[in-house]
Amino acid sequence: MAGLLDDIKETLLMGPGPSCVYDEVYTAIARPTIGHLDPYFIKIMDALKEDLKTIIGTSNRLTMPMSGTGSSGMEACFVNLVEHGDKVLVLTNGVFGKRMEDVAGRLGAQVDSIQFEWGTPVLPDKVAEKLRGETYAIVAVVHAETSTGVCNPVQAVGDLVRPTGALYLVDCVTSLGGIPVRMDEWGADALYSGTQKCLSCPPGLAPLSFSGRALGKLNARKSKVPNWYLDLTMIMNYWEGNTRAYHHTAPINMIYALYAATRRILEEGLDKVYARHRAAHEQLVAGLDKLGLSMYVQKEFRLPMLNAVSIPEGADDAGVRSRLLKEFSIEIGNGLGPLAGKIWRIGLMGHTARPENVDRLLKALAACLKK
Amino acid sequence: MAGLLDDIKETLLMGPGPSCVYDEVYTAIARPTIGHLDPYFIKIMDALKEDLKTIIGTSNRLTMPMSGTGSSGMEACFVNLVEHGDKVLVLTNGVFGKRMEDVAGRLGAQVDSIQFEWGTPVLPDKVAEKLRGETYAIVAVVHAETSTGVCNPVQAVGDLVRPTGALYLVDCVTSLGGIPVRMDEWGADALYSGTQKCLSCPPGLAPLSFSGRALGKLNARKSKVPNWYLDLTMIMNYWEGNTRAYHHTAPINMIYALYAATRRILEEGLDKVYARHRAAHEQLVAGLDKLGLSMYVQKEFRLPMLNAVSIPEGADDAGVRSRLLKEFSIEIGNGLGPLAGKIWRIGLMGHTARPENVDRLLKALAACLKK
């Protein structure tokens, strides 16, 4: 093997993703490649779909991974559902809301948005007010804003969107597998995630689910989906039904890896997995408090798996992150956009969310912050 | 690990891709995941780019893998280069030429095409005639038509396209790493491939390269690229330069795998790799001849890595393929479109292209064809 690959140093991944990968997932990803039309591979695809439905909280038949990273899930939702001129409302309080605006705009949507301060949640009252004044084809929100560590009230927003007839699109990239995701209960019509956050699989796939209503809009399109690679009308003929028509060659080994991850999570049990994330988060917050560090987000809106920590006065943002990586083999994330230089982002995602990892980080951080 | 994954049976992959994966690549894909902004990962990215340039035969700075399978490479080339109303000429003699027409049309191109009979090559004379009558923004062709096993004369077509000022786009999904690909010599402006053919890596990435002229057209676009996920103006800021700005989370472990594959190929030596493909092909053709089977494509146009074999009168197409897979653990491919039921497609790609594999297939095929 190439020397560079031999010398990769195992890193404790406590940034905004990728997270530490389960051992079973590493074993799975190196299993022998078989054909994408091999009946045995189709069995694996079917089993994976069932696991994804359970973790996503849906009975949608159209539930499967897109052959790209989390952002391809965002692209897939919008490109399949937006037709030129559709009015789309995005509820934005961070990088990924902004990204949704950009994605939808490029596809010819009339994009409207409500901007909330980064580090604070989407406010249902403002959403209700906006929805009284205008009719939208799609309303989109991020469940777990990876750029700020804020949890958005997706259930409350869903309750407002449903009566308007708009399709409800929810980004669950960072939430899926770390806090409850209940697509059907929320009344969400399109939902996507990524593999490298709380699913603890390497990056490369984007689990996605469409409701019957979303599928209805897709099937009623006046124009072809302007993206062959992500066209769900064709992809679903490969993931569903009896013919399993070839569309593109599925990323076989990544699918093995994702299936090993969903198996591991469901064998541990979703409630236990969520509790483990919650406990690691509480341990982290208490430990940071002892170090004199404070959280950027108000307590009731904090995500357990993505912790925005205010960088203390006088601390060297990049210097601390670089020392953590070089001396302690721990990765944490920087702030983005208006939060650059103001916060560190500490991920407690999936396999990473364990007490020994939190301890290791707290000790290392204490060492790096010592004058 | 999940039981289904334990029971995957190692298969001799002799279909149209995926191909057998090098052992080093399996080792590489399971190396520890590190961060996509980790300076060590960026070293691996840079080393991979250099290897890709060598195998693609280019000095283009903009050479890197897209985070999707081979078809995402096709999508990326067209979506970055086509602006609404652009005239695109596609030279079609199989499924992948048809796919190019579809992809370009969805993006608002005015698509024109020359249709050649499936199983025969693109004829430069017809191309020359067409180019005398019309000016195109892009002319696109497939080097190795995976659906038919035909090699197209990409150098001769390039010589015709260059003086017209059109950008020249070449699909090298199946050719790259199996026969010489000389992007700069051909005067190609955009080129893409996939990992699961002659590179012998699992599917999941699409190596791509843009010439300075292609980059010029991209930078002069009047409208944003209508695909956020594949927008090269942003992706190149992650793969190049000093800032390495985050766009989407790269598929880390797939990139390890591809790098292990390119290292392996370059250590064997491109000329030796090409000779190995050629020898396996000749061995196969001679062996098939002894079995009374004939090739579908005329000798001078045959690809070594994708062999279209006429299904003999009275043979059970699906039955033979299914027996090969179940009894002999060998996968071969079916015919597509007008060639369904008429041909089998036997792949000799990358690690698969070895005398012992050809022998094994010939014996198994003889057994399956016995009345």
C-alpha cells in the first residue's frame, strides 16, 4: 500500500464530522465487492432500506441512500421537487440554511427566507406570520444546524406547514442517529442525512426519504428533473420493485459500510444511542464549565452531538485546534461565517460520543489552554 | 458485523464493472477515517491528483475525483460547461452516448447528435461533415462504449473538433487505466472516468479533468452552475490552492481507496498494465473461438477490457449468466437496449485482466453451454 496511507494516524474525531467509525463498519467496507445487480447485493440494499426507515421514523417506501455525500441529499431533494418558478421558503439560522437557499435558487426557485440569528433557533411564531402572508410550494429547515449547534423545532414548524399544503423538507444530516428523527410524526415530505455524523460511517452516502406527497409532486412534474445523476424517478427503479433497472453503478462498499452502521445502531437500540449522546454532551458541558469555558448556545436549544463553545478571550483559535490535532490526535472544528474565531465546534457523534473520549478531550484542551 | 455482510461470496467480476478490487485497495479503504480538512488528508489529495494526471495524460491543474460514481462525472462535465441554449453535438453509438444526450438536454442545451450503429465506431468522416455545417459549443464522445465494446477514434475526432473552437468532452469511464488515455494529446477539454472499471477500486468516485479552455468557459459563465453539489468553481477551492475551503465533506475512505489503486497501477507501470489487458483480451477471444463463440464487434474496433460476445443460437441468455454466478461465482454482463438478448459483455478490467481468470471463465462458460 502507498506509504502515505500506511502512515495515517488514528484520530479522535470530535469535529463537525466525520466522526469516529465503528470497527464493524471498517470491516464491512473492505468486504469483497460484488456486482450492483447481483441478487445478493439487492438483498443488502433491501435490508438497508428497512434499517433506514426505522432510524428515520418513516414508513415511506422511497427511502434509500443517494450516491454522494450529505450535500448530494440536499441537492437531490431540491432538484427533484423544485420546478422553475416554485416558491420556496427557507428558515435559516446557519450555514446549512444558507446553503439550501443557494441550492434552491440555482434550480430556478423563487427563494424567500426568514433569517434568524446564528446560534439561536428558528421561531415558529415568525414562521406562522410568514405563512399567513404567502403560499409556498416547499418550506425547508435544518433540524440540527451543524454550523451553530442549535436544534430547530421541526415538529412545531411541521404543524404550521402542513395545513398550508406546502411540502415540508427537513435536513437531518447531523441529527440522524443522535437525537430522535420522526419524519412521519413531523409530517415531513423530504428528508436527507449524511453517513459521517451520528451514523459513524465514512462520508460518501446521503440517506434520503420522500413521502407519498413528495413522490406525487415528483411524478406530476411538467419537466424532466434537470439532474440525470440524482433523478429519483429513475433511481427508485433500481432501489425498488422487481426489475431493479440499472441506473448508475451503486457505491457497493459504501453501502456495505452504511448497512453495518445501521445494524450496529439498531442492535444497541435507538433509545440507548440517544441517551449516550445526551450523557456525553452533559459530561462535556460540565467539564468545559470547570475549565471556565462557556457554551455559545442557550441551554434549551443545544444539540448534544454538536457543541458550540465560545473561544475564551486571549485564546489562539487556530493554534489550539492545531495543537489538539498534532499533539493529542484530536480534531475539533472551527466556527464558520459570522462565528469564525468566536466558537469551537466539538462533535460528539455516534461512536465518538463516549465518556472516555470526552475525558481525553477535556484533559487535552486544559493542556492547550494553559498559558 | 451484520450476518448478510459476513456471507458475501467473493465473486470473479467479469461484467461491465465493478471489476475485481486490488488487495491493497481493500486495505486502504479500511484505513482510519481522518478529517477532510486535516493537513495530512490534503497531502493524500495532492498525491492522488498527481497520479490521476499521469494516468489521464494531462498537465491540467483541475484534475480530481468528483464525490459520486462515474455518471456524476458526466453530470459534472455538462452542468459546469453547458449554459442554457448552448449547442452540443453528441456522437452516439451506445448507451453512454444516449445518456450524454439526455444529461445535456436536461440542462437546457440544444442537443444535436450523430447516431452510429451500436457495435460500430464513430466515423470521423461523418463528424467532419456535420462540423462543416454547424458551430457547436461542445462536442462529446465516449472513448470506450461499455454497452457495445467499441473503441471510438477519439484522437481523430479531436483533430476535427479543435479547429472549430468547440470544447471537446470525452467519456473515459471504461478506458482509463486499461488502454492509453492521452487527454492533452487528443486536445480534450473535459474528461471523466469511474473508479470501478480498469482502476479496480470500488465504485464511488469519478476522476475528472478540465483543460484551461474548459476552465475559461466555466469562469465566464453568465449564470451560476445549476448544481451546487457539482459546482467546480467551488470544489476547486477545496482541491487546490492554499486555503482549501470546505465545500462538502469529501468521501475520505473512497479517496484512500482510489489513491491505493492509482499507486498500484503506476507501480506496475502503465505500459505493462495496458499489455496485460491486451493479452487477456487475446486469450479470451482465442478461447471463445474454440468454444464456437464469436465476437460481436469487428476486430479493429474492439476494446480489450469490454468484450461483446454474440449469444449463440439456442443459448439461454439469463440462464447462462445466472448459472455462472451461482455455480461458478463469476459475473458477466447482459446486453443493453437493442443488444439485449444478443450479446454477453465480458469485462477484463484492471485486476480482473489476468490469464487465470480468463481460463476460469472459459471453463465455466463451456460447462454452462453444454446441452
